[in-house]
Amino acid sequence: MKTTEPAFECLKCGLPLEAGKVTVSYLNSSFPVDLLKCTQCGFVLITEELALGKMLQVEKTLEDK
């Protein structure tokens, strides 16, 4: 059984968000990450799960350095 991700749409452009490389920056460090983004305006979706999970862990690690 294949699970599918929910379809997200850019509110500004009305286009479906597509997975692609974006650069996330924090405390003078940058990381290439695959996230959902709008191919027209560049809006990037960061879900609550990602923000409170993996990104929070990376943030704490960088602040401890």
C-alpha cells in the first residue's frame, strides 16, 4: 500500500508545490534541503512537524557550538 503526501498549493500563485532543493540558513550556517516549494514565486513550505522536529534539533545543535 502506497502512502501519498497531502497536496499543498501556493496561496499566492495557486500552483501545486513541488519538491526541490532550497537553502536553509541559521546562525551563519547554510544547508541544502529538499522541501516543497512554489516553482513560480519560490514560497517554501515548512510544516509544523519539520519545524518542531528535525529543524529544532539542528537549531539547538548549532546554538550549543
